[in-house]
Amino acid sequence: MNNSNYSNALPNPITEDDIANYLANTPDFFERHAELLSSVQLNSPHSPRTVSLQERQALLLREKIKQLEARIMDMIRNGNDNMLLSDKLLQWARTLFLHDDPLTLPELMAADLAEQFTVPQVGIKVWGVRPAYASAPFAQGVSNDTKSFVSSLTEPFCGMNTGLDTVNCLPDPKSVASLAMLPLRPGPLGSTAPAFGLLVLASPDAHRFNSAMGTDFLARLAELASAALSPLR
């Protein structure tokens, strides 16, 4: 028999995968060969020395426990932050619905929103109002293009100030670096009805309002503001 035929006659060699599969499917192997566990030496993940298999497993478990503890602390912090936001939102809503003068409501809404949520600038515009309110500052100075643009927003817009006309409803438009634009429209959250107003939150900090931030909370603000301003229409 030549060497080529001899090589072909050899069985397939055992691979690492074969060994791994065998150990995975034979859980009592190490019960019968417990001495192997104490003799296995592995590199430590934290130093150049070698450690036993048991010690390596203990190190890995400690790392996982630390990661879980960090995640739990993050969840607790997020829960506390959400609770504080909810409390502020309720306080703001309470102020709005206890106010009985529609004419001064937009100004109160903006001032209290700025105070409750520490927003440097807040502006409100409302259009299509009743004749009694048509000459009020909040009902003036809104172009048809702006109205169409606001109505096209299906959710709050957050991002950099790119020179949009909507900043003109703010006390100091030139200082705005980032802003959130909240369309005000009738109906529940998710309504696609044409907008009847705009709520603008602005900051000189370019990162305060950005395109990556969530808008669920802002959508709730817009829903409450829309409901509170409905007597103007």
C-alpha cells in the first residue's frame, strides 16, 4: 500500500469542536474526572499569571455581578429621573388647568414651562383663534409657510438652529443654538389634524436638543399644551 492510500485509510482526526460537543453532551464527565478541574490552568484576564479553572470562573462571575450592579444602578437613576419629570409635568399641567384667563394663558404656559424644566427660552404661537384674541401677541407674526411647515411635523422636532423662522417667537432668537419644535394640534396624541399652534423650547447649548434624543415626553407636553389652549379657538 502506498503512502497516499494509507493516508486515505486513516479515520478523520478528532477536532476541538468534537471535544467541545462531547463535553457539552456529557455533563457527568467532570463528575467522574473531578481531578481534571483542579489541574486546568488558564490565563488570568487581569494579570499575566495563570489561574485555576475555578478561580477563572470566579473572576468572570465577579465581573458579571459588577456589570449587573451597574445596570441596576442605571435603572434606579433613570427611574428617579422619570419620577421627577412626571412630578414636574403634573405641576405644570395643574397650573395650566387652574388658570381661567385664556388671554394670558400662553404667557403663563411659557414662563412656567421654562421654570419647571429649566429651559432658557420658550415661545408659543397660536393661529386660527377667536376674534377676541386675534390681536394678542401670541396670535401675530406667523406666516402661512410656517403654519404649513408646523402642520407637516408628525412629531416634535429636535435639532440645531438652522435659521428657521420659528425662532422668531422667542425673546432672543440670535442666541438659540438648539431647539425643540412641538406642533400643537387638536385631538389625542398621534393625531394628524392640521396644527393650530407651535411650542418652541430653545437653548444656547448646541447639545441640549438634538436629533438623537427621544421625543415621547415632548409629545406629552404638546398634547397637554394643545388641550389647555383649546379655549382660544
